[in-house]
Amino acid sequence: MGDSECSAGPSQDQQELRQRIAVLEAELSQARILARERDLLEEQVVQLREANENLVLATVSAQSLRDLAEATNRRQTEFLAMLAHELRNPLAPLSMSASLLGSLAGSSVQLSHVAGVVRRQVDHMAHLLDDLLDAARISSGKITLSVRPLALAGALDQAIETVAPRIRERGQQLDVALPDEALTIDGDPVRLIQVFANLLGNASKYTRDGGRIGLHAWREGEQVVVQVSDNGSGIAGDMLPQIFDLFIQGPRSLARSEGGLGIGLNVVRNLVGMHGGTVAAESAGEGEGSTFTVRLPLSATLTPAPELPAGPSTAEGACRILLIEDNVDACDTMRTLLELAGHEVAVAYDGHAGLAAAQARRFDIVICDIGLPGLDGLEVVKRLRGSEGADTPFAIALSGYGQNEDRERALGSGFDRYLVKPAAPDALLELVGEAREVRQGA
């Protein structure tokens, strides 16, 4: 018995020892698992920390890029406005001189032809500048629409009138088919006329002399459809998907003289889109002509807003006009134009001289440049309006700056009207006639 108990004792101890070892091994295994999980968690924390740091850096970088893009866009817009101003300044005397040359040509066919050439090329340059500025304004969101109900036929008629001289000059035939019913659309008349004139001008430009251009419009459900077609040079298949992109043009040969910046169609697409419409281009290929189709929603208003009456003719009476312009050529040609229209004109070539002249004598109308040396046009008109007891004249701003904020700033300073250089002589004379009527009715 004693020997048996002795032999059983160690066996039980060994069993307990084995159990303890098993427990320790299980705890060790669990500790290793926890250690691996801890290492994994620490690794994930490191990765999250790095990802967070990268996210912060990316956010800062994105904001910096946005700030840089906004600054670049602002500088681009300012540069384009300054460029337009500097280029419009020499265009103004050229436009006035061309009109004077045409008036003085009399029976001279050669002089009339030369005057027409100069005037058309000045108009073309002014159109290119307008397209360039419009593209910049649209990209920066600075174009706003003055929407009202308007007659589609009226907008199309004015667009035709705009491009008719070019079409006649090239001996092209324009076929027009408009609906019998009066169709009303909601839109900015100036911008929609620009859209249709751009499409017609584009068709004329890429159609040979003597070619055919079509302008057709009709109602389709709750939309109006305006289609401009031609039998001109057409559009290659690989160009069609990108024809409305900025600065995109088809290939030109040395024999082709069409000018342009590849901007007009981009402006058309954006303006049509701002009116809730679409524009599409079709062509069977090069040499097969092209068709541009504009779709715009019909207006819920059946009656278009009444058109503003045109200004009265300047031939009915003379005005005393003060012309303040630091560009001597522009000033002198404008003075000659106004004097030939029967007006009495005094001139000043800087702001201080202009203000002194306006305060020394009564004038019916002041035509004043904005960017004047010494005292700018805004300050000249502010001081005129601030003169106690003064019979202030009708003030017309004449400037190379054509953005909305420039116009609003001028009108807010006291100007009654705002013209962008190069102002068409007819538009200037019409505005002078309107100013005379306003003065007489006051």
C-alpha cells in the first residue's frame, strides 16, 4: 500500500504540472495573438496618420490650386479687358474716318469703295474683340442675360440685317423661310441676335462667292427650331464632335482667306445653353456644306415685349456738344462727323480741360472718354453733377472698356448712356438725337 501510494503521488503532480503547462501555453498563444493584433493596430494607426497628413496636404494643395486658378482667371479677364481697350482705341478713329470718307466721297466710286473696305475691316476687328471678350466673360461667369419675351422673327430679321452687307459683297444668295405664325421666345434680344448673326456670318465666311445660304425656322412641339445651312466648305467628320470647343477650327488652305479665332461657335453654344436651348452641327464632310440647328423653348407669354423706339434723327436740330477725348485722331474725326451732322462742337484733350470747359459754358451734350489723363471721365461727370445750380448736360460715356461692371460704374457716376469703342457713327448720331429729345422734353 505504501509503495503504491508513493508511486501514485508523483503521477498526480505530473498531471497537475502538465495542466499548468497547457494553461501557460494557451495564455502564451493568446498573448502572441494579442501582440500581433497590437502590432497590426499600430501599423494601421501609422497608415491612418500618414493618410490624414496626405489628406491635409492634398486639401491645402487643392485650395492653393483653386486660389491660383482664380487669380489666373482674374488676371486673364483683366488682361483681355485691357487688350480690348487698347485695341479699340485705334479702331475708333478708323471707324469714324471711314464714315467721313464715305460721306465726302461724293460721286467718286473709288473713294466709296475704299471707305467701305476700311469700314468692313474695322467692323470685323471689333467683332473679333467682342467674341474674345465674350468667351472670357462666359468662362468666368460674368455674362448676365436681360431676358424678356421677344418675337423670334424680329430677332432673325435683325441678325439678317447685321450680316446682309457681307452676303451682298460676296454675291451669295440667302434663302429665308420663316413660319407664318408669330412665335415668342424668352431671351436676351442682344445675345440671341448675336447667336443668329454669328451662325449666318459663319455660313457666309465658309461659303464660296455666289454660294447659297439658308435660314429656316419652324415650330416643333413646345420648341422653336432655327436652322442655318450652306453649300460651303463643310466640316470633316473628325472635327464635328469638337466644332463648338474653344479655339477649334477646321484646317485652312493657303487659298482660303477666312479669318477668325475659333471662338464664335463656342460663344454660340454657351449663349444658347444659357437660354435653355441646344445647338448642333451636321455635315456630310468637307466640300459638302454644313447645317447648324438651334432649338429654343417657346415662351409661356404669347405677346412679346414692345421694342424700344429708335432715337430721333440728328438732322432735325443742332446741339452744343463738348467732346472730351485724349486720343487726338479719334477726337478730331468725331468732331468732324458731328459738325457735318450740323452740331456745334468744342473739344478738350484731357479731364481737367474738359471739366473747365463744361463749367465755363453751357452744353447740351458731353461726350466723354473714361480713361483720360489727369482726371478720368468718371470724376469729370461726378464733379459736373455735383455743381450747385448747374444745368448739367446729357452725358455720354465713350470707352474701350465694355464689361458690365465698367458700364454700371459709369452710369453710377452720372453718365446717361454708355458706348463702347469703336462706336458706330450711326449709333453715335442716333444717341445724340435721343439726347437732344431728352433735353428738349426736360
